[in-house]
Amino acid sequence: MKISLKKPTPEQLKKWLDARKSEDLTYAFPKATQDKEFPSGFDHDRNACLLGVGDIAYKKAKEALQNWVMFPSPWITLFPPPIPFEEGKDVALVFHLFGVYFYSNARIVYLINEANRFGFAYGTLQSHIECGEEAFFIERKENGEVWLHIQAFSHPNHWLVWLGKPVARYYQRKFIRDGFAAMKQVCGKAED
């Protein structure tokens, strides 16, 4: 994790991310967000929200997910934008909280591209403030309902986050709420 009082430029983020390409995942269970049971020793989060019904809703939801709409700005910035869905691709996440910028990094560990499910998961790397994995996927049910799922297992990966774990958990829940709201706004409760 890097902490800065100034907003990073794209050039600074590229340099920071490039310098960490050799980092490994911080956990021993890659792709475990696909399992029914998440690994023990982590906080577990499984969240879903209805985005709409039908083919138009599914198409809008997939496009929004590909554009990472579920990352609510201005307090979270992603680099490089737009980030393609590509297994092994690294991403920098910059959180702007309390007047400070916190840099973290993650790697896309798997993709979902099925007839009625679409999304990806990323795993935290050594410079991430958390340790774990988070999955984001759209699912179209048999009745046509289109749902966004955000699920994760995580625990702090930095002493500062361990000390402020209740605050970190608050912002994880805020991330979910804000992400759902952003996706709902783009999808507009679309129905065929």
C-alpha cells in the first residue's frame, strides 16, 4: 500500500503498478469465490441486487460491468481506465478517504462468460490494503430477472487497516451500497 496526500497522476499510477508486476497474490485460495464455502479466517460477504428484467436489462448490466461502473467515484479511482476483462491483468485501485489517497493493487484471477452469467474476480496482491478475493458478476435468472452479485472473502493486509478494522468494514459495506446504486442508475431498472 502507498499513501499520498496528493491525487496521483496517470503517469504515477502506471509507474507504481508497473513496479509491482512481479507481486504474488496475498492468499492461498485463488478462485475460491467460485466455491459455496469461502475460506475460514476471512470476513465473508455475499451481496446481490436486482437490476432489471429481460434481455435489455442483461445487456445494459453486462456493459456497465465491463466499464467497472460498480466502482463508485469520486472516492475510488481505477487505473488504467478502461480495464479490459483479461485474466492476469493487474489493476491499481486508489481510495480517497480522510483527505488521503491509498494505493492498492489486484489481479484478475478468473472470468465468467456464460449464456446467463458474466463477470470476473480479482485477487489482492502484496501492495493491497486487504487480503482476499472479490467477484463481480451479472446473472440472468430463468424468470428473466437480472442480478448483480458482489461477493468476497477478505481480511486486513496492513497494520493500519487491522487497527481500524471497523472503519474498513464500514467502507467495504459503503462500497457495496454505492456500487449497487451506480449500477442501478446506469441500468435504470430496465425491462423488456
